[in-house]
Amino acid sequence: MSKILVVDDEKNIVKGITFSLKQDGYEVDNAFDGEEALNLARESGYDIILLDVMLPKLSGFDVCQQIREFSDVPIIMLTAKGDDMDKILGLEYGADDYITKPFNILEVKARIKAIMRRSKKNEEKPEKRISVIEHGNFRLDLDGRRAYIAGKEINLTAKEFDVLELLASNPNKVYSREGLLNLIWGKDYPGDERTVDVHIRRLREKIEDSPSNPRYVHTKWGVGYYFQA
């Protein structure tokens, strides 16, 4: 049984989401402020976290950022209607997806199922022909889903790792932003290509000595991104 944490200070929203998810067979925990959410995330293993941006004690952004220090659990941010900055910031802090309020519970469940399918597909992948990719100081452990630069482990979110794995597994192949969005997030993902740009920028900040002059993840202007072997 998959386990989901629903975090929102509006109790009616939490109650409605929880009731609907439990009807679908999920195990659901609730939190109503940032500190409670962070404590539950540390203590329990969740398959997905639904996390509101506006929370008492700690904001959703702070909670997301701190969770990313110890877990790559998929996080779906709940953002205010039309607030693009919240969506971008959520991705900056390590969220995997976002849903705009007010939302239809069917959309919430569809997003959850899509993430579950992708996670299950990753777990069921047949043994790869290669398990480690190395280029100079760069090392990517595909089975362990860990990245290293000069022997030091780099803390990546699940989506950041997926992007890096795809690019590094196909060195010098240029992927358009739309292509990366479809391959990593899925064709039904409602977000736009800025999602890709945010993740590429975060990757560069983590793996490059000079993000503005990258060694590994390069831009082909007017086309897309590629990993230089």
C-alpha cells in the first residue's frame, strides 16, 4: 500500500484529499504546519508528499528544501492560482511537480498515479548494460542513483538525477527542452519548458565548478541541452 503525506493548513482541503485518497486504497497521514510535516517526513517513509506553499511555522519551500537534504521522495507542491513564481520556486527548492489551487481532486489523483507509474517503471527496469558512467572527475552510479564529482557525492533530487542520467547516457546528443520535458516528466505533464530550464540550472550549480562556463552540461543555443563527454 502506497503511503502519502498531505500537508495544508486548511483542514477542509486536507480532509477532502485524505478521504478521496483513502477511497483509492492509499494510506494517508496529515500535517497542518511546516514543522509537523518535516518531522513526519523524517520519521516515516512516504511514497509521495503533497505540500502546500503557504504554511505556518515553516513555509512549504523551507520544508521542501530541508526534506531534500535527507530524502528524494517525490514532492508535489500546491500553489496559488496563477502564481508562476511559486511554481518556479517550488522546482528550485526540489519539488517534482506542482498543482494550482483551486484544483479538481481527479487531477490530484492523476498526478499521483503518474508519479507512481514512473517510480514503479524505474524499479522494474531490467538490468542496465552499464551501471556506472564516468567522465574525468564525473561519476554516475546508475544502480545506486548517486552522482559524484571528484569522489564527493552530490545531492540530487529524483528529477535532477533523471535528467542527468538521460544526458550522460547519451553523450553529445542534443535534447530539446520539449523532448526532455516529454521524456522525463511525461507527455501529459501540464507544466511548461521552464521546468527543464530550472532543473538544468540546478544541476549546473551542483556539478559544475563554474555554472556559467559548464564542463559537463552544455547548451546548444536555439536547440537544447547536451552532456559533453
